[in-house]
Amino acid sequence: MNIKISELKDLGLKALEKYGYTDDEANIILEILLYAQLRGNNQGIIKLIGKGIPKSPDAGKNVVTKDTKLSAMIDGNKNMGMIAMKLATEMAIAKAHEHGFGIVGTYNTYSSTGALGYYAAAIAKQGLIGFAFAGSPPTVAPHGSYEALYGTNPLAIGMPADPEPVVLDMATAAMAYYGLIEAKTAGKSIPEGLAYDKDGNPTIDPSAAMDGAIKSFGGYKGSGLGFMVTAFTGPLVGAAFAGIGPRGDWGNLVMAIDPELLVDRNDFKKNVTELTMRTKATKTLQGVTEVLLPSERGNRLTKDRLASGEIEIEDNLYNELKKISTS
């Protein structure tokens, strides 16, 4: 069904209030969820239904436990991952503007950071190169196994360009875990070849996949990336990884780099923009009408939806969200 974006915002804020978040916290979380929802990314409003993302009863304040001119570590104190990651991004940007480079890790956060493209894009909009990595509890099997060991382990890279940044945002899993929740909510099967049940049999049943494991994206290559993201978001930041440590202890890492460390910042942006134009101008295969850049499809979808003021969402998602918001 089509609903007003304003109605979706209202329902989302009410749901987050029901989950125990303050107004400031709810607005931060909703901004990140809507970034995904408007782009057609499954890291959006779907997170508010089912078990949802209730505020941890043990949540405290984010605490900076280490701070240097180039780096920082944040103890999330069981805070929502999106809130800790937004602070980490702001700190990385500030350090990169002052010193050329900023790297900030978070640990002891509670639940997902949402779409990582949000943070990489925020860095790129500052004329910097952004990297973001997120860890999560085991749901993905290494290549050649059917045992869940890695998280879905998304990564995002943002590059400044005109008229807007180019952002790669991808899971190292064959699909995001919330894609399983989305399919289950809609009563749909998932595509073949993406997941195993608990006995290692291929499955298209999202419920069976939740009890089993998601495959790595792109076979051994995606599995290798999943390993590296696990190392970045577990051992490097002192968070849980591969089932070691508290299941609720999620880790994240964000980096911001000033191109000026190597080349003129304006020349870099101009040349990345030239790369986008050359990519768009390449000859297309038969049946292909356009070569798309990373983030281009989502950018267009967002603009179209904001212009119309409406967004299409699954009926079941809307009904579940309304039930939570009005209960």
C-alpha cells in the first residue's frame, strides 16, 4: 500500500517511544531507518516490528574510553548501535578535518547500526572518504560450511563526488538478516541458493534459514570479506565475535580520510566525478539500458518518494507497525 511519509514517520516515532527511547534517541534512530526505507534498503522500518528494537534495560550513556588525535574508542554501554555509531561518525569526521584521518571503534552496543551507507554518506558529504563496518551475532556460514559463525557483516565506502557522493553499501552475506524477517513478515519465500536450514540443506523458507545459516555473498570471496569485517568489528574494537563474548555485545568501526593527505582535495573530487561520468558513458550490453553507479538507484528512489510525499510498504508491515504504535 501507499502511505504518506509523514504518517510513516509518526508511526515510527510512536513505536520507538513504546520501546523506551527518549525523543532525541528516537529521532536519531528514525532518521537512519528512513534513510534505508526511502532507498528500498531492508534495514528500514522492518526493524521496528516483530521483537523490534527495544531499548536495553541496562542502557547507559556512551563513554569515550580512549581518545587520541587520530582515534577513539566508545563503550556503548548497551546503547542502541545507531546512536553509538552516529557519535563515532561525528568524532571520525572531526578528527579527519583536523588531522587528516580519523578512526573510531565502538563496542558493547546493543542491536543493529542500520544501513551503513548512512554513515559513509555523511562522511563523504564532508569531502572525506568514509569507511564503515558493522559486526553482529553469528548468522552466516563461512564458504564450505553450513554453521553460522560470522554476522551479516556489512561494509560501506563513501566517495565525495558531484552532484552527490557515491556510496557502496553491501552485506558480506548473501542477504541481510532483516531480509529474512522481511520475507517472513510478508509470508514470502526467499530466493534459492541463499541459505541453509539447521541440517545444512538448501532452503527457501525464511524461518528455516533463521534456524540455520545464510550463505556468504559471492562464495569464497564474500566469505573472505566476512572474515575481515569480523576482525575489524570484533578483535580490533574489543567486541564479541564468532560467538565469543556476550551475544549482545556488537562492535563497529568507522574511518574518515581526508584526500588532502595524498592529493589536492578538490582535484580528487573532480576526478571521482569524472570516473562516474566515464562509467555512465560505457557501452551497454544488449538489453541493458543504463550502467548504474553504487547508490544511484537508491538516490533516485529517495528523490522520487520525497517529491511525491508517499512511500509504498507491505500491508503486513504497515499493520504490524500500526499495532505497535497504538498499543
